[in-house]
Amino acid sequence: MKRFRLLLSVLSSSFFLFPACGTVDTAPGGSPSAAFVAAGVDGLEPDGWRLLELSPETGLRVYGMALPAPERASVRALYNAVLVDSTGDSRSLPVAGPVQDVRIFEDKDRTLVAILDANGGLILWDARSAQVSKLATDVFPGFGFSPDGMYIAYAAGPSPEMDLYRIRLDNREILRLTNENGSVGGPAFSPDGKEIVFVSSLGGYPSLAVIPSDGGTTRRVTNATLPVNGTPVHSSRLAPFPDGRRGPLWTDKGFVFENAAGVYRISADGAISGHWPDARFPVVTQGRILVHDGRSLVPLADPEVNP
């Protein structure tokens, strides 16, 4: 695949502000290497580019250059995107035209990139073998790999009547998980892969909810005591929720996510256990939560600012 240099002078002179945590096997063919974990990267967002996705162990990133707002109301944003590795070397994504969203899964054997194209097609790219395949249509931004890279959870359907699905990547088996007749989004697997947290609109307002990854009963985590019959509820009674492309991170201390008010942590019982107003783009690596502080990734530190 054709490779080119993008903003190398900015990217190659950068450094992390936190130490390496663990080792990563060197990947073949110019892919991210352990050297990046030791050196790191600072200046995560060069001028004009937005960080769309990051693999914190290796520094593999996807940058997007935002395009003018599309006319289709169902499309939130479009980006011309590139994949950038630890050396600053870049590759274009194997899709025709702009993209809506991107996710990365890496282990010692695979580098998988899930891409949502401008038309709602979910595409899987194996960046090491160069294989590309289409997984689903009418998909909404915000989807995620299972911890073992065997599945992707996503929301699909004609907006706003969407439902949650899980696709197995080796045989393309699709399992419908919800039937809510309303908006769902932002799914993320639990660390053991047995459950999925997502944003449910059951009741007419967005709440964090959890469902078994093999299907079953949905339970609300936030707003659990509020009615589900459409009764109007004042906004002051509603818990925060992720309002962008990225779903929650499921950690041992609860669910961590970003919205316009900063980064929140929600405990397993639905209470707000942390709020960091100036942080954004939370990611997890080796059990640590890192956030973008406007210049680089730094550990999410306690004591947090509580509301």
C-alpha cells in the first residue's frame, strides 16, 4: 500500500509525559513497535487535525481533517483520515472518500481497523494482511471491539430507530441485542467481554445501560429510578452520558467517558464518582486511564473534581 509522510516534523519530535507501562512485541512491516512505548508522543493534535483514535500501548493513531458539515442530518461529521504509526509514517485508509469514525484493535498477531464510511458502511481492515471487508450497513458512529478482538458491537438502523448488534469477525455472524424502538449508541465491552455498556434512550432520555454480550435483559445503570414510559423528566435529574463518537471505558472503578462538560466516571450503581472538566479523550492502557489535557496524554489523577 502506498505510504507517505504526514506532518513528520511535528510527530517525530514529540514525547509522552508519562513512563512506559509494559512491553509490546515489535510488529512486522513498519507497524507500531515497542520503541514508541518507551519514547512516546506529545503534541497529539497537529494544527488542523483531530485525533480520532489512538492505541495507547503502541501509539498507532488515526487523524482526521474535518470536512464541512454534511447536508444529511443523520451524519454527524466527516473526516479525511490517515493512519499514523509510531515513526510518523502514514497510510491512507482503504475506503473511497471521507469517514465518520474509526476504531483500532491490536495484539501481537493482528492490527485491525474498523472504519465507518460516509454512507454508514462498517468496514474491517486488517492493516497487516491488507485484507478489507464490509461488515454491516446503516451503522451509527460509536462502536467497539471486544477485548479479544473477536467481535464488534455497534448500533445500526434508520435513525432514530436504531438497535444494538454484535458481529463475530471470523464468520460474520450478527446477533441483534436490543429492540428498543429508539436511539442506542456508544457500545463498549466489559473487560471480560461478557457484557456491553451502551447509551439507551428507553424512556425518552439517554442513560447508560448494560446487556449481556450474548443477548438477554437490559438493565439501566444511570437514571434507573426514573420512569420508562415517556413521562417528561427535568434535565437536572438526568445523569451525564457520552454525547460524542466514543463510548464509555469499562474499568474496575466504573464507566469513564467524555462529553461536552469534560470526562466523567460513573460507578457501577449509577452515581457520579468523578468529573474532570478540562480533560478529554480518555483511553485505557495497562489498567491506567489516560486523558488528553490539550497537549498530550497524561494519567487521570485523583483527587478528582466532584460535582
